[in-house]
Amino acid sequence: MPTLTKQEAPTLRDVAAAAGVTIATASRSLTGAYGVHPETRKRVMETATLLNYKPNRSARALVTGHSNVIGLVVSDVRNPYFAEVARGAEDAAYAAGFDLLLCNSDLYADRQMRYINSLLEKRVEGIIMNSVANLSRKDQTFIVDSGVPVVLLYQSAGGTPFSTVSADSERGGELAAEYLLAHGHRHMMYLAGSRQHANLSKRAQGFLQVVRRFGHKAEAGVMYGTHTLAGGYEIARSLFRKLGNTTAIATANDVIAFGVIKAAIELGVNIPRDVSLIGFDDVELASIVHPPLTTIRQSKYEIGGAAVDILLRLAAGKDRSPEHRVLGVELVERASVGAPPSGRGKR
Amino acid sequence: MPTLTKQEAPTLRDVAAAAGVTIATASRSLTGAYGVHPETRKRVMETATLLNYKPNRSARALVTGHSNVIGLVVSDVRNPYFAEVARGAEDAAYAAGFDLLLCNSDLYADRQMRYINSLLEKRVEGIIMNSVANLSRKDQTFIVDSGVPVVLLYQSAGGTPFSTVSADSERGGELAAEYLLAHGHRHMMYLAGSRQHANLSKRAQGFLQVVRRFGHKAEAGVMYGTHTLAGGYEIARSLFRKLGNTTAIATANDVIAFGVIKAAIELGVNIPRDVSLIGFDDVELASIVHPPLTTIRQSKYEIGGAAVDILLRLAAGKDRSPEHRVLGVELVERASVGAPPSGRGKR
DNA sequence: TCGATTCTTGGAAGCGATTGCGAAATGCCT
DNA sequence: AGGCATTTCGCAATCGCTTCCAAGAATCGA
């Protein structure tokens, strides 16, 4: 009776032996390389499937120098925005025969760097990161020097050695402000999320700029926190306690807005009757919260896809110059913005 | 002037040469193996960091046979449930020094098998999958024969060669039914999501069983579809057109319930006045939709963590017997369930 | 002081694939 | 049939690392 030892996976050598060729032609047969007789190839492939052979990717990676995996470093997949980006990236990677390594950094510099190091050890073909704003300059040059293609999910006018792809954050901020202004709001508050977060501050910039341009009749404050539901909730709770004359709230993303909604429900403030709310992202759930959230739509899934597109071009090695792609945004009107309440919002 | 060739990453040989030792001791120094003089180790490590050396994981994996990566195959990370599980798994993997490869199968058998093949080629230490119910028996034995440790996010009483970890789906279904019954509902509809999905049907089972036990005074129908927001939306639209005497809807997960809410908003039906709704999962957003969703809470993050726990034990090789872990559920009461409307729901 | 341990290090054999180079085999033409 | 161009295939090197084995150095007890 044979001992029940752990079955070792068949190697190329096994296949070659069984097919009566050397591992060289076996390899060429399997990889589809030119220069092997159709008949022998057929034979090799049949024995390969027969033996249930699977090439060892580590071995292949070692000699070819290609791991065929790309790393995705986001702050948190639980953020529906990143989940969508991740899915877009994964689909694109899959289509190109690449695999996606998922990393959640929580935007902690040390954690992010540990991930990057790990990815570099894996010799990934490229890295998609939502941001490097929280990293020290030293860390950033470290990444640049490592030579991996990097694309950031963040809007840049250039000046970065990294490629970037993102929605037009600034324009989105502008849209939000214009919309609120058009509805008669003059005293607004912008919940900007993390100060670190480049995209979010771009959105704030766009927003504030429009308000400022509107003249002294309008004003907007900014509050920082974290760009999570909990963060929005916290800030909103304190904000609702002393709303003053602010009649509208704009948030840097939908999740923050969700936090605001949660706080509003708890504190009994009615959106949009008591205060208007506009988000950013147009996450799937934005349409079913109450009230349905008016927000700025950006193409999250496409951003993920574009990121790996760029990465693959960079990784191909022909043209290593960074690319900056920015996708359009649009306002989607739902029910969370109304006219300012007649009582407040007046001087 | 040196040609500006693409910088090749330094290898162990480079480090060894620079430190004046052989690659053998260099390796031992870096891996922390026993039996190298503290002083030489220090010297090696210093030159390693100086040269910015990073071990090639492919090479290491090739010789050690350990890839230190585990695969996560879910239907879609955009589903907040899986996003949470993914995060839990990723954190646990990270803590153990493992990496997580993300795969979205959409529950398509061919796509799932392609992923599994790819993961096997990568010689992953284990695979976490939400289900194998959609796979043919042949595919399933293929996976078993491959010898990788597998843990399913699905409840099993045993009988599977795979390990499983999940919430107590059946009990959850029971809780939902009991709660609805207690609120006076007698004519209920269960939106079960995919027929394939083992967890979801377990939930339906629990639900229906309680209703059945209640006697002929109560009844519950079942409708199948997809377990997505869109799926819930579709079904709810048709359901709302001919509600009949059903006064309460239970869904197999929160996302389906969200779809119901969306349809309700569009069609002007009021939850819970016109019809009550109870979900399953307690996704973060469940508390901020309108109305806040009464639902069954399960520990999604912990499930992800538990899955890699089991996987690592299995991968360690000592004990390869499958383990079945089931986590508790609890009802969280919010505002989507009320008494049945006086007009309907009577015989 | 000397043999016996114990430490420390080097040499070398792989891990499982890819691939350049040359040899053998085949086909084609005159 | 002979010569030459092509195919087809095998040999062996190599990728970067771990680890067994043995040899030299250091340490120790008596």
C-alpha cells in the first residue's frame, strides 16, 4: 500500500518525460513558442493536461523577469468608491492576464511603505495607489528610484514623476458650488475629509473658488476630518449643534455625506428642508439613501480600468513617460438639495 | 560617462560581494537563520540596506515552495458584504505576513475556474471562496485533488471536503421570521437572491421553517433573482405591482433590501407603513438608508479573519482536516418593520 | 596543552522554468 | 542523388535564492 504522501505537483520535467521529449521542447510546446512540430506539440499538450500539469509561476517569473501581477494600494476597500475602482482595475488586469494584489493602507505611511516594499519584493509590474501625499519626500523618491511604474488615483497637472488618473475633482467641486448657489444658498459648509487627501482638497478648491468668485454675498467654511462615514457623522453632529446660518453642506465624497445623513436622522434635522446636502462620487447607494443624494458623478470603474491601462503601457517599457488622464464629472440631481429655509440663511 | 541603462535590482550576490562573504552566509544573515556571527550579520544587513537590496520573492518561493500569498475569490468586491470580508481577510493575512490576491468571479463557473487555475499556478498557500455551489462536481473534485487548502464562506454541517466559515444563516432566517411574526405579519414574501447561493438558501430555509411551524395562519412566498441591488430592485418592482395581501418582505441580504427600498421610493410605497422590510447582513449603510433598515447582523470582518486563520492552520500542514466555524447572528432593530397595515393582510 | 565540541563560513546542489546555440532531421531543388 | 535551406529538437546555461554538508576557526574542559 503506497504511503499517503502529499501529492507533489508535476513539473515540466515530468511532462517532458511522459511525452518523450526534453523539457526544452516541452516548454516551447506549452508556451506556444515558434519552432516545434504541430504533432509533438499536440502530444505534449495532451500529456500535460493528462498529468494535470500547471506551470510554476514563480519559476517562470524568475527567468522571464515578469511576475504578471500588479499591486493595488488603497486606503480601504470597504469604501465603496475604492471597491468600484478595485473592481474596474481587477477586470482590466484579468483581461490582460495579470493578477491584482490588494492592499489596504488606511493611509498610514508606515503601513503603505511596508506594502510597497512587499510589492517590490514580489517584483510587481506596477503599482496603483490612491495617494502618496501622506508619504515623506524620502519615501517618495525611494519609490521613484525603485523604478516600478506607478499610477496614482489622483489629479495632477503634472510635476509628479508618477502617472495619474482621476476624475476632474476641481470641476466637480465647482459644479457642486454652482448648483448650491443656483438654489439660493449663500452660507455653506464644506466637509473636506482628510487634509492629506489630494483629490479631496482639489474638490474643496474648486468649490471654494466658485464661492469666492461669487463675491462677498456668499461664503463657505471648511471642516476637516476623516473621509469615512464615521468621520462625516462625527463632524455633522458637532456641526448640527451650531448650524448658525449655514443652509447647505457639501461633502468631499458620498460616504461622508452618508455620515451626515445618519447624524441628521438621529438629531431630527430634515434634509433638504432644514439643510441641503450634496455629495461627491455617486456611489451606487447614493440613490437609495434618504433623501436620495444629489451628488457629483465620477466614473470609478473606468478609473480603475484606466489605471491598469496606463500601468501596462508603462510596464511594456516602450514609453516610460508619465501620463495624466482626467475623466469627466457630471452633476446628478436627486433630492437632497432644496431652497434654503426662509428662516435662516439671511443676514 | 556611464550609460544610463535601466537599473537592475541588486541581487543577493551583489550584497554578498559587497559585504565580503558568500551568498550562503548573506542569505543566512538576511533570513535570520541560526548560526551566523552577530557581527557579520550586522555587516551584511547594513550593506543590504545600503544597496537597497530586496529579496526576490519569486526566487525564494521557488526554492522554499512557499509563495506566502492566499487567494480570495468572491463574486464581487463591490458588494459591501464582500468588501468587509475582504478587509478582514486582508488584515489577518497582512498580520501573518501573507498577501492577498483578489479575484471577482461574478459566480460564473468558467471565470471562477480560470481564477483557481491561475491561483494554483501561483502556488498559493490557500484559497478563500464564497462558494463552490455553482461549480460542477468535476470542477470540485479537481480542486480537492489539487491539494490546496480551501475555505468557503458558507455554512456547512459537514460533508464538504472544504473548510467553511460563515454566520449562522439558518438561525438568522429564523430570527427574521420570528420578528416579523411577532409584529403581526402573516403574509410574507422572501426575496432569496440567487438559487445557487448556499448561504442565501440556508437563510430562506430558516425563515420558511419558522413560518411553516407557525401553522396555516401564516404563509410565506419565495422569489428568486440575483443578490444585488439591481436584482432586488427588479423583483421589488414586479412585486409591488401585485402586492396582494403580503405585508412584509424579508430579503436574503441587505443589498437586495436596498433595491427594494429604491423601488419603493420610485413607486411611492411607504416602508414600513405600506409594507415592512427586513434585511440580512447589517451592512454599514443599513443604518442610514431610509427607513433605517432592520436587519440581521453578522460579523463580516471577523469572518474574513477567521477564514485566513483556518487557512493558515491548514497550510501549516500539521492538521489538514476541514474545520467548520459558524459565527453568531443577532437582530438589529431599526425602523423598516412595523405593524401590518390594517387594510391589507387580512383574509 | 590537546583533543573534543561548538560556531561560523564556504562550496555546491538544486528549486522549475526559459532560451540561445548548435546538431540532427526533413524538405526542396536541380 | 547530392547539396542546401529550413525545421525540429536537445544540451546546457541561467534566473536569485535556500540549504545540506563539510571544513576551518574558535572555544572549552581536563
